[in-house]
Amino acid sequence: MGIFAQRLVAHDFRSYESFELELDEGITVLVGPNAAGKTNLVEALQLLTAGQSFRRPSPVDLVRDGATRAELALSLAGDGRRLDMGMVSERGRRAFTRNGKRVPASGIRGVLPSVLFCPDHLDMIKRSASVRRAALDDFGVQLNESYAQLVSTYERALEQRNNLLKDRFAPRDLLSAWDETLITAGASVLVHRLALLERVRAHLVEVYASIAPRETVDVRYRASVGDIPTESSRDRDAVAGYLAAALAETREEETRRGMTLVGPHRDEIVFLIDGREARSFASQGQQRSLVLAWKIAEVEVTRDILGYNPLLLLDDVMSELDASRREAVVRFIADEIQTVITTTNLGYFTDELLRRAHVVRIGATEPEHEGGELG
Ligand SMILES: Nc1ncnc2c1ncn2[C@@H]1O[C@H](COP(=O)(O)OP(=O)(O)OP(=O)(O)O)[C@@H](O)[C@H]1O
Ligand SMILES: [Mg+2]
């Protein structure tokens, strides 16, 4: 069993005046030309499952041009439960509801988490380190209620501390006060990341092997404070000690450069294929396999932790994957994982998949071109 999304209703959200989407417990394919509103629906689903959107919109962006209030509702059901998630965006503010009651974003997360895979993620391996840290953190906040809080506490402390470091006349005891917050929150963030990455790694290695059996893959956390031995990685005090020592060591340089030089905000997540750093050595196809394996690993880690599958959102990625990687995706989805796939072209899917999927045409007013390019 598990929890499934059943029905999404949107009013004055993005390009939609009024729209209802029934979701299959298996696969729902949203097909339509460019700019039809497919990604808008994926975003709506992500907002009501992850409590955030990969587009990082301001609340105003979510409201349809010319309207004043956007509304979303998503009904979830399963395990004998019914839940209604809602979002309203009005007057520059966004608010979430759960069964009609106002909740913070954390009240939305963790019920039916979602894993999104979109073209933006395809070059995650070679982009800057912050992209990979964000991938891990965005995943982590869905699985642990307090993690989002920790990350924002750390970021706030970091900003304040950097401001003080830039200010030559700032009192030094103020800096020590922020050091404390930075170290406590930073150590917690590190402990969370290390544990989560370890869980992802186990699945990543396995999934990658099923996509590319002749290669071995690995992923490591490269902490800017230096090596954190595995036996200390779950001990917050020990990790705080490493962070404190590293801060003390870089203090002089920090003051000179006016910024905090060590801590979770400077860490790197390193992917290795056959022992070589994927960022500089992996081919385009290998990088895509890695990202695909990472996403599948996210699904599996969610299942390990919650006991049921997340909602899988595949926005426009099938066209970016070759036939064998597409097959790997389809094989993985099997029948159990509720999945929403967007595409401009049904030709990327096998007849077998289309037969069992619920296909919804988005914004298609012209005659249907089965299997042809709609865009
Ligand atoms: N707040 C808004 N009000 C009105 N229209 C909006 C708003 N936000 C986005 N749009 C429009 O929604 C349209 C559809 O966007 P969307 O990204 O969902 O298309 P898509 O079907 O995913 O297209 P593609 O296949 O190119 O990815 C865009 O033309 C965009 O301008
Ligand atoms: Mg799109």
C-alpha cells in the first residue's frame, strides 16, 4: 500500500484559469505542445507534495496574469486515510493548508514526498557544487521535518557572520556569538547530509550497475573541514569539533577575505566513475546515467524510510534520454510507483506503457497526432 495523489484542482494558477487533473495510481502521461502548461502542472504537484517548487517562484509568479488569487488543491488517499493539501497565493503571500487548516510548508512535506526529474537536473554532475548540495538538501527536507529549519538557521548564521567579517570595526565578541550558532547548526547539517548521502549511495551504486553493468560508480562527501572519519559521522559533537577547529584555523584568512571559508556551504559531493571524478571525466551519457540513478535512488531511499513510494514527476526527460535509459526508467517504474510524465511526443513511449497509462492531452486544440510531434 501507500499514499497516492488522486486529483489536482487549479484555479488562476500560472496559465490555468480552471483545471482539474485526475491522476492514475500508476502512470499519468501529460502530452501537449510547448507552452501548453505541462510543467505548470508538475510544479503544482511538486508544491503540494514537496512544499516547494524547483522554479523557486515568488508567490506573485504563481498567480495567473490578470487574476488576484491562485488556488491549488490536491487530494491524497491511501492506507485508509484521506488528506487534502492546499495552497493559496494572494497579495504576494503564499500559504499552505492541510485538511483546510493553515500549515507551514513543513506540514505539507513528508506525507507524500515527490521526486522530480527535469531537464535542469541533467547537467547536475558538472555544474557548480551548490547544485549538488541543493539536490541533497531539497531531498533531505522532505524526509525530515527539522532539517529545513537547520539549513535555514545555518544560512542565517552564515550571512550574519559574513557581514561581520566584512566589517573591520565590528566587535569580535559578536563574531564569537555567531560562531556558536554556525558550529551547532553546521554540525547538524553535516551529520544529516552524511547519513542521507550514505543511504542514497547504497542505492545509487546498485541502480547505476543495472544501467551500465561494466562501470563502477561511487559518490563521496568532501567536507571543507577536512576528512570526517566514518565512525564520527553520526556524532554531532565530534563533527562540531572538526568544524570549530577548521574555523579557528582559517580565521585569519577569513578576516582578510571577509567571508566564512569552511563549513557545509563550501562542501562538495563528488561522483566517481571507475575511480575518476565524473565532473571532469564522465561522458555526457555517463553523466545522464548518474543523474538518473540518483533520482531512482531518491525514490528508493524514500521507500526505505517511509515504507511507501513517493510521487515520481518526470518532466520532459524522456526525450533527453536514449532508448536504453528510457527503458531503465520504465522498468523501474513497473507498476508500483505513481508517476506523472510530461512529453510533447508520445512516440518516446512503448505501446505497452501507453496501454496501461492514463494519457491526458494538455492544451491540444488541434487534431491529435498519435505518436507524432505535437510541438
Ligand atoms: N503567472 C502566469 N500567468 C499566465 N501565464 C503563465 C504564468 N506563469 C507561466 N505562464 C505561462 O504558462 C505557459 C506554459 O508553461 P509550461 O512551462 O507549463 O509549458 P510546457 O507545456 O511545460 O511547455 P514545454 O513543452 O515547452 O516545456 C507559458 O507560456 C508561460 O508563459
Ligand atoms: Mg515544460
